[in-house]
Amino acid sequence: MLTLENIDVYYGAIHALRGVSLTVNQGEVVTLIGANGAGKSTTLRAVTGLLTPRKGRVLFEGDDITGIAAHKLVARGISMSPEGRGVFANLTVLENLEMGAYLRKNKADIASDMERGLTLFPRLKERIKQKAGTLSGGEQQMLAMARALMSRPKLLLLDEPSLGLAPLVCQTIFATIDDIKATGTTVLLVEQNANAALKHSDRGYVLETGAVILEGAAADVAADPRVREAYLGE
Amino acid sequence: MELFFQQVINGLSLGAIYALIALGYTMVYGVLRLINFAHGDVYMLGAFAGYFIANAMNLDANPSILGAIVVTMGSMAICAAIGVIIERLAYRPVRQHSRLTSLITAIGVSLLLEYGGQVVFTANPRFFPQMIRSETYAIGKVQITNQSLLIIVVSIILMFGLEFIVHRTKIGKAMRATSHNLSVAKLMGINTNFVIAFTFALGSALAAAAGVMVALAIPKIDPLMGLMTGLKAFVAAVLGGIGSIPGAMLGGMIIGLMETWIGATSYSTYRDAVAFGVLILVLLIRPSGIMGSTAAEKV
Ligand SMILES: Nc1ncnc2c1ncn2[C@@H]1O[C@H](COP(=O)(O)OP(=O)(O)OP(=O)(O)O)[C@@H](O)[C@H]1O
Ligand SMILES: [Mg+2]
């Protein structure tokens, strides 16, 4: 479904990704782990079109989407919950969810998806009229995830969805990822919580200073000594 | 007491003009973090557009309210288009560059409109056609002209319209989302280039309405008329908290009232200095402005 072919991404003079190749198949959950600054978020931004690789190609459902504007890729079925949540603090919870469905027309479908999101995260329902900026960090994280689902994506990118969440809510997030997978949506996940993430994934990639150093089935990645040492604290 | 009410009415009608123009500064700042210095000149172009439309309709000889509405709407439409063109040709090409580059570009566009305006329209002031005959009503000893009444009423209608667009429509919500976080707005599927162009159109249309109403009241227009008014409206936007829509409305009213009040005292020669004194004070005491705290709604 998604293929990165040898992409190089720069921020000005900073060379953030060096020849990253990666594949996500239809229906899979794939986790990307790596130290701070390894280039995980950069990889996701390159997929969404927020960044354009200087070299290499991004393929989505067989089409070359390199260089296509981010807002157009949403229409093709790519959605992201960005790092640091990125909720619109000046909009209400409801308006944030509406923005997630910006390109959709069918009001009944939107309403039913909104209901689903609010059932998933009942906290949001209680705060539906509140400005998103007044939510707690964890509530904002739930909102970011619910909002990303409002476009009914084929491919959902999640950048550290469990960051700063209480253990119970973390479980909700991972259970939600299982649900999303069950509905046929493909997920590319970036997580610091490598152990939990790999448990809920089919495959994993490890990034180090802008390059993939390891890839494989989730269980194999989790069992790799380097990963155990560096990311699982053993 | 009568004098007080007189000053309040004069101040409100002047303040409404500043508020209308300040809205354009503040909205563009909201989505682009750009001080659009050419905005005051769009107000001037609004007055000129109104002048040509009104003359083409021969409204000086046959004044009519309907005609005045057509002139105002026409001028608003023309300036909306001019605003979009300015954004497209001048600001979008430098958007990825530093903010200093955008700022210098804005000053350049402003100078181009002011001096280009003198070439095209000549520097001589022109008399704006009296498309509505001037009348003065007296309430007790308080005098109010139909023009200042018109300015207050029309401004209130336009501001309510703007509030409606920004809070109740899809494009308005997209504007607020874009102003909060441009790249996340893109991730929602929002065409942020369109939203930015729409913001310029909206702000320029409000400035055009202000230009026509001032031209009708004064009634003299010239290519440099946007310079001082634009600067004062900019101060109003900073005072209210740049980026904040209610702040721009409030800031405009405050500057208008203060200026009128000073104008009625023996310090009246300093009336133009008021705005700049306020600017210095705001920057010293509260640079974020009255409503520009993080809690304020930014657009
Ligand atoms: N906007 C930016 N401008 C310049 N450099 C950047 C920018 N964003 C990221 N970088 C650099 O690119 C590299 C990769 O950053 P990235 O955000 O992708 O890391 P990450 O793997 O997501 O890290 P983290 O786990 O801390 O989120 C880092 O060296 C970072 O300093
Ligand atoms: Mg990151």
C-alpha cells in the first residue's frame, strides 16, 4: 500500500533521512522505533506531503505521490495524528472533529463516525463544547487520534499516540489501534513505548540517525538484542 | 454632557473605520504572521473604486441609497480581487523565506500602490460624489450626521457578518484552524493557499467598505489617504492584540474615541500623535495587546 523508495529528506542543510526504504502492506500495523532525533517524525511527514524528499520516491497504492501537496493526499486516504497532538486550541472539541472530516460531504456518515470516536473516548463527549486548548494533554491526544479517524483514512499515521497518557488510556489507544486494523485501515505507528507498540504490530522498523538499521516481523524486532538494549531497557 | 455624547458619537464612527481596517491587518497576521503594510493602501483603492463606480452611475446628480449600496458592494468586490492578486503575486512567492523578507515585500507593495496611485490617479485630491445627500439630525444639542450614523450601522453589520463567517461557516472554521497551525490544517485536507487568499479577500473587502464610507463623509480622496489611516488602524490591531478579531474591533474603537477626545481639547494638534503614543505604550506594557493573550481567539 505504501512504499518509500530510498528517500532523502533535508531541513535546509540538515540531512534528516538518508536513503530510507520502507513498505507497509494493506491491512498491516507497522511500527517505527528509534532514538530521539532518529528521523521517525520526519519519515511520517514525508509520507503526508508536509515534506518533500529531495531524492527517492513515495508510492501510495501504486501511484507516485512524491511532491503532491499534503491536503490533496488527505483526499486519497492518508491521515495523520501529528507529533505533539496539534489540536486546534482555539476551536472546540466538536469543531476539531469537524475539521478532521473537512473533505467529506455525507453528513450522516460524518455523524456516525463522530459518534464512534466519542464512544471510543467518552472524555471527549463530556467536553464537546470546550475549547481544545483547555483539555488536558492526554485528552488532547485522544482528540488528535479521534480527529485523524474522521477522514476515514485508508492509511493512518500515528506519531507517538501514547505520549503522556496514563497506563489505562494507553491501553485504550492500543486497543483502538487493534480496532482500526480490524476495520481494514492500515496503520504506520511511531512509538517510544516500543514494547507495547510491537505487541500490537505485524512488523517493525528501527531507525537510527536517519537510516533503517533493522526491519522484520514485530516479534523478531522486539527480540533483537540491539532493540532490547536500546529501546526496551534491558 | 451634550459635548460628551457628541464626542462619543464622533469617536465611534471614526473608531468603526479603524476597526474595519484593523480587522484586515489582524486576520492576515493570524494566518500568515505577516504585517500587511499595503493594507492601508487597499483602503485607498476602495475609495477610488467607489469614486469611479459612483461617477459611472452618475450618482452625484441622482443620489440614491440603492446606488450607494451598489457602489459599496462593487468596491468591496474589486478590492477583494486586488487583495487576492497582491497575495498571489507579492506574498506567496516569498512565503517560504524569512519574515523579514515578507515584511520588506509588504512595504514595497505599499509604496507601489501609493506612488503608482499618484501616477494613475494623479496626486490631486478628488471630490467624492455625494451619492447620499448629507443631513444632520439633532437629538437635544447632540448633532449627528447621516454619514456618521451610516458608518456606525454599516460597520456593525459588517462585523456581525464577519463573526458569522468566521464562526459558523466551514471556510471560517478552516481560517481559524489555519491561523492556529498551518501544517496541521493541511493534514485535515484544508487547502491552506485558498484559505489564505480568502482571508486577503475578506480583509480587503472590509477596508474597501471603510474607504467608500470615509470618502463619502469627508468627501475628498487622494492616493496617500491610506497612509495615516492605515498606520492608525495597524496600531488599533496591535492594541487589541494582533491576531484577535474582537481585539481589532475593540482597538479600533478605543483609538477612534481617544483621537476624537484629544481633538476636542486644547491639545487637538496632537490628535495624530495619539495612536503612536498608544503604540509605544502597548509595546512597553503589554506587547500582546488587550485580547492577544494565549487564551484569546486568534484568526
Ligand atoms: N523543523 C526542523 N528543522 C530543522 N531540523 C529538524 C526539524 N525537524 C527535525 N529536525 C531534525 O531532523 C532530525 C530528525 O528529527 P525527527 O523529528 O524526525 O526525529 P524523531 O525520530 O521523530 O525524534 P523524537 O523521538 O524526538 O520525536 C533531528 O536531527 C532533528 O533535529
Ligand atoms: Mg518525533
